[in-house]
Amino acid sequence: MITFDGVSKLYEHRTKAVDKLDLHIQENEFFVLIGPSGCGKTTTLKMINRLIDVSEGSIFIDDKKITEYDIHELRWNIGYVLQQIALFPHMTIAENIAIVPELKMWGRKQIQDRVDKLLEMVGLNPAIYRNRKPAELSGGQQQRIGVARALAADPRIILMDEPFSALDPISREKLQNDMLHLKQTINKTIVFVTHDIREALKLGDRICIMKEGKVLQIGSPDEILHHP
Ligand code: ADP
Ligand code: ADP
């Protein structure tokens, strides 16, 4: 579904962040990118929704080059979750989730139903949380809102850049477990960046270990564990 064909990224000062990368990410796969800091994980992720342009090679989604899609359509059809979710502090949780343009045309009731369903999906009681402000939520709960917002437009692809790594170990473990449950209930292609091998093995269908902008090893958790 997502294909990298000889993709390289050269930043200024000639840092080659990604080096002739070939990847095939399957539909509905939970694909983890892992490796040490600076190995090119974030660069790889951000090239998918064109937050960063490739220097060489091409990326395809459904056999169509990403440069051939309308960029706004591309971005809004790819959910994106960051390490530190930026919620609008003056807006309620429901408003923060419904900010996605796709929902703008919807009726009030329809939006509320959708927001409530999303809150349930990420393990928060809608009746309690929908009218709260972000400041009233814990770090873990804010990340849950980030996941809900990424799911709001029902995109087929979700990019997650170390979404749980700023959390304390207990919240982190809870979110990982919920993510595991969520991945079984939604049909999404997820590209997930982490530097935590335990997290990668727990969540990934396949794990891609990167080193200096290249693929060092790629395989299922089983393959990674037994053929290191
Ligand atoms: P990771 O996500 O694995 O930590 P990154 O993709 O962020 O790695 O970075 C890969 C390499 O590219 C690193 O050497 C980093 O310093 C460099 N890099 C990242 N962003 C920029 C940038 N905007 N300008 C120049 N170099 C960058
Ligand atoms: P964190 O991930 O930051 O630890 P939690 O998800 O553990 O946050 O939730 C923090 C607080 O919110 C806990 O006291 C928990 O009981 C409460 N909480 C979590 N989920 C719900 C829910 N669906 N309904 C009501 N309260 C909840």
C-alpha cells in the first residue's frame, strides 16, 4: 500500500538522513520503524505525508506517487500523532477532536456521535471528557485525544512518531495495551516510530530496524527475536 522506491533524503550540510530506502508497507499492517536517535525514522515518516520532500526516489500510496495527490487531501487523509500532541487550550476536547476539516460539513448531532465514538475507542468516557479542556487531562489522556483526532476523518493511514515516549511507564503500558486492542478493531495501516524495542515487539506486525538511513533488518517480531 505504501511503497518507498529508492528514497533518499539529503538535508543541508549534506547530511544523508535516509539512504536509498526501499520499503513495502502492506494494507492494514502495523509497521514499526525502530533504531537509534538520528537513524532517519522521523524523516522516513514525514516523507509519507510530505511534511518533508524526498531528495531522490519516489513514494507511492496505492500505486500513485504521493506528489500526484493534492497535498491537502493527502495530509488530511493521513492521521498523524506526535510525541507531544498540541491541543488548543481554549477549546473543549470535543472541539479539539472535531477540528478535522472532513467533519466541518457534518451536522451537530453527527459530529457529537462521531466524537463520542472516538473517545470510547481511545478509552475515555465521552460523558466525562467531551466538554473538558485539555489542561484538565493527564499526559496519557492528552495522547489519547491525539489518537482520537488522528482517527477522526477515518483515514486509511496513521503515522505515529513516538506517541507514548513522553509518558510515565504505567501510562505508557496502558496506552500500548489499548493500542493493541485498537489495532484489532480498526482497519488502518499504521506506521509507528519508536526507539523502544519492547514497544516495537509488542505492537508491530513487522519491524524495520534502521541504521544510518538504511534498513538493517526487517521482519515480524518472531523473526527479529530469533534471527538477530
Ligand atoms: P530519527 O528520527 O531516527 O532520530 P531523523 O530522521 O530525525 O532521525 O534524523 C536523521 C538525520 O537527519 C540526523 O542526522 C539528523 O540530525 C538529520 N536531520 C534531521 N532533520 C534535519 C534538518 N531539518 N536539517 C538538517 N539535518 C536534519
Ligand atoms: P494516564 O494514561 O495519564 O495514566 P489514565 O488513562 O490512566 O491516564 O487515566 C487517568 C485517570 O482517568 C484515572 O484515574 C482513570 O481511572 C480515569 N479514567 C481513565 N479512563 C476513564 C474512563 N473511560 N472513564 C472515566 N475515567 C477514566
